Amino acid sequence: MTNPEQLSLLGRRLLDRRVFLRTAGLSAAGLGLANLLCTEDLLADDSHTVGGKAPIRPVINANTPYAPRPAHFAAPAQQVLVIYLPGAVSHVDTFDYKPALFKLDGQKPPGIPAVTFEGPTGNIAKPFWEFKPRGETGKLVSELLPNLANLVDDFCFLHSLTTDTSAHPQGENFMNTGFTMEGFPSFGAWVTYALGTENQELPAFVAINDPRGLARSGKNNFGNGFLPAAFQATDFHAKSPPNNLRRPESLTSAADRKTVQLLQRLNAQHLEKYPGDANLAGRIASYELAGRMQTSVPGVMDLSGEAESTFRMYGVDQGSELRREYAKNCILARRLIEKGVRVVQLFNGSDPSGGNGITNWDSHSDILKTHAMQAEIMDQPTAALIADMKQRGLLEHTLIVWATEFGRMPFLQANGTGRDHNPNAFTCFLAGAGVKSGFSYGESDEFGFKAAVDPVTVYDFNATLLHLMGLDHQRLTFYHNGLERRLTNVHGQVIHDILA
């Protein structure tokens, strides 16, 4: 061990004047050499290889961040609609039929954990709704979702999804941003960062939130993270336009126009003082887009021109107020896709603290009631949206993603009426551009407890979605805090078997 005399000698050497001057001199020389190399453009490029390949960073003009940009390679999908269901839809009660659950109903066979996410477990429970064969494929789907069931020949199911967490906020983050922590760019932000958008009068990325409010992870589900501010989603729904579009009643349109012109001059002058400031340019671009949206958004949000048959198809005049509002959101989603918006994210469910009663698919008790209420809101309007997009030809270039953050257990909780969180197996489906139709990929085990055949991670899922948009998930990166960050972190494989 070092004795006090040795420590004293070490201290004197560290404080020795000549040692200090020598170290300082070498440091200054190193800094001078680095500066010289930088001046001569001889420093190593910060474009580190990713998976053995150089990153592909979009060339973005800070003044026009939404300009359309080419994909990495030709791809079938140019737009994407994400239908996201917070709260965790039970796969064993919807799309993942498991005959073993009927045989073991009410039993507690070996292998069932004594405790799961929210507490002690109960017995195996058969599905709460009857399963029937649907479509030409004969896909077995439960009576909980009869309208979506009629479209199964158009869907590509993934039955072996797994995730890294069993908590809702982290699960939402992971599914939508690729990380359980907050502060990372969302899927939509990555896509619009890479591709921009074709319509410069509307946002590149729109989040249509549930009429009851935001999901648990709030704006992180559609935020820009460390990407430039321009790539966060614009948040509105059919009942409420974006807040920054409302002109005060006391301000005339002429005065408003002159004010905007003055702001444009001031912003341009301010930007000249800080060239290369992407965040400042992004904020200015966002405000300028908001100005253009004052005329474009009211038009796209005005549903009065829709045919009466369309309203009936979506169920705008049927069911609860929540169902009617969600149906209008579905029509709005289709209209935004028609107008060329690159990414539309439609939510069915919100944070439980954001409203009264049942607000999402979380079903720890009385799943018969909770799932039934959510299905009544979601099923018909969502099925109508997909069918409507198909008949209008929108699915030829649009990818539809129907997703939730994890599944639910094949056994009940100790209360005997609800199913706990299941991160080890769940089901999502895709439809539209680039994916096989009437197809199922992967399998959970005989109980629906764990992914058993061809497990799919969230990284694989997101890698595949990017691939369908013409983007290489390994090469779409953003250099941040010394790391080449990407949606799939350092993981993920494209699921080629589901590609059309």
C-alpha cells in the first residue's frame, strides 16, 4: 500500500513547476496541431461507420427543412399511417387464437409465474370473445373486432413480437422511439428528417391524438428528441385545430398579414447573425409553416364536404360521443394522407389520468368491460379508414401500421377478471404498400405466453418499417453527443419474409 511519505512525494511531483510547464506545453502543441489539421481539412471525418457502412445523413437546408428528399433506395411506401393503441391490446382475445386456453381454462398448470407486473397471478382463462374464421384465408379472429376481422385478407400479422419492458410509459417510448427512456426521436421524426414531405402547405408529420387527451408518454411519442425542432409532429385532431392557428378576433386579416411580413424580415435578420443554427432555423420554419397552415389546415379539417355514405361507413353518427369523435379523426387521417402528409400517427386511447372512466386498453380488471368499450370506439372507424384508403388507391403507396406496446397474459390476475402486461408476446399488423396480404408471421407458444417461432423485437419491427419507406435503418443516423444515433440503436434485422 502507498504510505504517507509516498503520497507526499507524489503530491510534490504533481505540483512541480517544471512538470506543470512541460505538460502545459505539450497540451498547447497538441491543440495547435489539431487546429492546423482542421484548417487544412485533414482531420478524420466524424462519419463513423455503422454496421460496416458509412452513415447517410440527409442534406437539409435549414430554411426549408421539409423539402422532399430522396430515399436510400426505391421503395413501395412513400407515406405511412400509424394507428397506435396505448394500454396494451390483448392478443389472445383478438388476433392470436390459442386452442390450449380452452382446454386449460380455470387451471393453473406448472410454469405459470406466481407474480407478474402488477401482482399475484390467477388461472388460465380462455378468450372472452368467440373466435371465427374470416376471409378467404380463414384467419381466426375474435368477435371483439368484427369489422377489422372482415379485412384480414388485407393484413400482414406479426404474432411473435417482444419488447424490453412491461411498463406502459417505457413501452410506449420503446415502440415509438426505439428507447425506453425519454428524449429520443420518434419514428415519424426519423422518417420526416430523412424524407421531408411533398406538401409544403401542411406539416410533414401530424399526430392525431385521442379525443380524451395524450397517451401516457405524451408528446414523447411523436417528438423530435435531439433531431432539429422542425421534425416534431404537429399535434391536433378533428375537433380542435392547432393552437397556433387561431388569430385573435381583435386582429384583422390585413393586420395579421402585415405582422407576418414584419416577422419574416426580423427572423431573416436574426438568422443571419447565427448561421448554421439548425434549431433556430427549425423554429422559424415551424412558425412559417404555421402561417401557411392558417389557410391549408381549415380546408383539410372541414369534413362538411364528405359524402353522407362516408359518414355512415365510418360511424360518425353512431355510438358514443367518443366513438363519433374518433371516427372524425379517422376521416381526418385519410384526408391528410390524400394531401401528401408524409407521416400520420392516429391514437386510440389516452393517459388514464387525462379523463374519467376507461381511457385506453389497459385491462387489469374487468377486461370484458374495458376491452369491449375500447373496441366499440376503435373497430368500425378504423376498419372504415383502411377500407376507404384501399378503395381510393391510397394503399398503393401508403403503409399502415396497427400497433400497441405489448400484449396481455393468457392467465388472469388474482382478481379473476383482468389480464396483466405481457412483454414476451404480442400481435401487431401491417397493411398496404410493400407487405404481403393475408399473411401471418411468427407464432407465440401454445398459450400465447411467449414468442416461440421467429421472435420479432421492436428493433426488427422498426427496421422493417424504415425499409418499407426506402430507408436503411443502419445508415439513417444523427451524430449526437459523440454517437451515431439511430432509431434501432445497434440492433435490428429487416423481416424480409413479410415483404411483398
